[in-house]
Amino acid sequence: MSFKEVVNIMETRIEYDSMGPVEVDARRIYGPQTQRSFNNFKIGDHRIPIEQIKALALVKKHVL
């Protein structure tokens, strides 16, 4: 059975940290601290505009 098949079967996985166990969506690559942040804080789905990413890359390119 491949990893993708296992992930499709499992909806969540249990991750552990210093605060104990927490359920995390099996398709996500983040850990328990990020999941706790999603559970406890209003986190939007805002994304950085591609123009801003390109501008930052251009500045970084010229500084190095």
C-alpha cells in the first residue's frame, strides 16, 4: 500500500508535543504546534501576492 493510499484512508493522525496529543489532518505536513494555532486563533487564508514575492526576490538578488 502506498503512502497516498494510506493518507486517503486516514483522515487524521495523532501528533504529540509538550502539551499532549492533538489531531492533525493527515494530508498536511505541519505538526501539532501549527494545528494548535489553527484551533486557538483566527487564522485567515490570506496569501502573499505574487508581485510582492517577485519584488522581494529581486531585492534579495541584488543585495547578495
